[in-house]
Amino acid sequence: MDSKRDGARISRREFIKGAGLLGATAAGSTLLAGCGTTSAASVAWDRETDVVVVGSGAAGGPAAVVAHDTGASVIVLEKMPAWGGSLALAAGVLSGADPSRLDAAIEYMMACGMGLVDLDTVTAWAQGTVTLFDWIQGLGGIGEVASTGGHWPQFAGADAVLSWASEGGSVLATMLLNAVNERGSEVMLETSAKELVVDAEGQVIGVIAEQGGTSIAVKAKRGVILACGGMDYNEWMKSQYFGHPIYGVGTPGNTGDAITMAGRLGAKLWKPDVTCGLMGQRVPGTGPARFAGFAFLTAFAGVIFVDKNGKRFTDETLFYDRQYKQLRYFDPVRAEYPRIPCYGVFSETAKLVGATSDADLEAGLAVSADTIGGLAAKIGIDPTVLEGTISQYNEYCAAGQDPDFGRAALIPVDETPPYYAVESYPVTAGCFGGPQINGKAQVLDTYDQVIPRLYAAGCASGGAIGRLYPVHGISLSNGFTFGRIAGENAAMETPLT
């Protein structure tokens, strides 16, 4: 072992011992100076189990099932009133590697990572997906391979990944809940994990949670698994890591808790601005945002996207994550994000096929006008610019070629008033920034040392997902796969007394 890293690890343990915390009494929750972590000696345990799973979504559910099946008792802590996390809101598509071409799939995933993933975790993902779909079907899930090939065909191995469609995320969530209940594991809803408890050796041995304003201490004799989602609804974290507005469409329970809790133990943060993104809309009076329906119609409807200045900026038919990444462009000359917000612009013809609705107009989620100039005025764009943009685009449609962005499905914004504009922002179905893990789903510290008995999976840690979104369903398969890995490995830890 590297002597510098080994020394750092020893110094952390010695610090814990030297802080005098082992003599703390149960009368108060003593915190580690500089770490903010509750000492084991100061805790009166309310519950005890082998493995504590924090979160009940695409990672937490599989982690709980596999931990039990590996021989451990399990308690699941879920901060929201209902089971399922963002999985219950998802379409239910998972991805995997072609079992006969694992090396090619790994090569492709590494290329899509663009330096943000490592071979250990990508290999673990690929190998884990070989049995994933059979495992789901063994729990009663139904699905089939829906497509083959990744989103980036220019990379070698793109044809070695596939997507598997289930009956839906809510169905998968119910399946997992039934499996957990059948195994007799305890699920504590409306119970928020607040901090991790460590012993004198720096091992994670439990969780301090809060339920109904009351603090609850849950001892974990084998390990703790953080499966509590990303930072989708933590405004401070997003402002620091993204620097621009971005809104969540998943469960509001995703507030970066894994980053907060593991950070107190010196966990290394990776992929802070990596997300699964789409174009979406803020919905007045509610927490989650929603997808922008018009963005999914561009292959067969006359819809264009314009920035705040009324200019097109992309091939509108690109798949959703590429659309989203286009929005994040920062103009270093004007010192602004010119595409946040952007606008979907179209005529009555596109509205009739679902680009917007009368309900959206009434709710203020879309605006309309009888002329392009009138529409431009309503969204604060120079009418001459927007009129020119649409005229130019329609000329491209007539000529059958888009020299600006190469759009193939050239369908004009026809002269069928009224005209509509829908304001759109970057939205995320999952932020992947979190504590770094290895292929065993163990959390690493800033010296690349394992934090003993602490695991993370799913959107709580990016796993195999890097800069580019590689294939449909990678978010859920990342959660299921590393949830299963974490559940098995945590359950195999030697139990503490």
C-alpha cells in the first residue's frame, strides 16, 4: 500500500481516538471536531440490523432484496411518505451489456465516460447486467429487449449495449416493495437519514435518522448503503456544481443527502455536474418540473427551438440528452447562458398533435399570438429576429437541406395561426454527482481508501455513468446493478458485536 495513503488513513483513525469521543456519554450527541460525525460511544441505539439501506428507489430496493438473500437482516429508511423514489416515476427502461460482447460494451462505456469513469466500476456494471434482467423476472417482473445500440455510434462498441423495457417504473417499484415485504425486512417511511455513525476504527456502524421530529439511531452491524438519490432538489449544491438553473422531475426527496453524509467522512466527490437531462418546464405551485412535450415531436412536426435572442441553436431532432446538453452552453463574451430559458416555437398544426394544450395556455406554461411578431413581443424577443429565423428555417425546409445544423426532418412552421411559444429549461431525471465508489460499490475517501462498511449506489453515486449519456435506460440499470452489488457486499461484511 502507498505509504502516504496508509499514513493518511491511520491519522484519521488516530484523530478519532484522540478526540476523546470514546468517553462521551449517551446524554449528548458528541460530534467529531472537523468531521461532524456522531461517535458510537455517544449513541443509544433504537434499532439494530445487519444492513441499513438509505432510500427505496432503483438502487435501494435491489440492495435491500439482495442483502437479505445474502443472509443479512435489513432496515430501509425512506424519507418520503411512499416507497419507490424516482423509480416509481420512471418509464421503466433499463440498459445492459451484450453478454457475448462484454469487452466491447466496456470499451464503449469508457469512451462515453470521457475520463469521468474508471474501468473498475464500468466492468462491474457490464458484468452485473448479464444477470440483471433474469433477476428482475425472477421477482415477477416482465420485460423484453426493446432496442440495441448506444446513442454514440461513432464510438467502438456502441452496438454492444442494449435497452430492456419493463411494464413501467411504478410496476418495478411495486415489485421490489413486494419482494422486501415478503422477506420481512422493515421499511421506515417518512424517515430521513441525517448522519452516519462511526466507531473508533472509522467504520460506519449506523445511521442517525429523524422521524416526525424525533431522532432515531439505527445500528448497522454489517454496513450502510446510501441509495438516496442525487442533488436534484438541493438548490445550493446545484448552484455550485452546475452554475445555471436546472430543475428536477423526479422525487423531491433527492436533496444530495449522500454527498452531505459521506462528505463528513472525507468521501471523494465525483461527477458533480453529470446528469440525465431533458428540456422541461417549471410548473407553478409544484415541486417537480416536467418534460417539455414539444421536444419529443420534432421528428414529425414543425417545431423549432430558439434561444433568448430568437435564434435557432441546434438540430431539434437530436435525442433528449443531446438537446439538454445544448441548453447548457455558456457565452463567455456576454457572460450568460443564452439558451436558459429557450423556447419551442410552432404553429397551430403542431399544437394539434400535442406540442402544447389549452390547459397549458391557461396555466401560463405556453403563450400564443396570431402573428410571429406578436408572439415574439410576448416572450421578449425582437420580432424582426424571430420572423427572420422562422423564414430562414422554412426556406431550408423548401430546399430540403439545413446547412446550419443538419436537421433531416425538415417540417416547416407553417402559416396556420395562432402561433405558440413554450418556455423551456434544463431539467434532470437524475443527478449523478456523489461519493466516489469502486466496483464493489464501496465509498472511497479523498486518499482513494475505502471508508469501511459504507456503500453507495444509483444516483447517490455516478457508478458507470460519465459525461455522455450512453444508452436508453442507463440510469435505472446503474441503480439496479450497483444496488445489487452493494447489497451483496454489505451483507458479506463480518458482523460487529
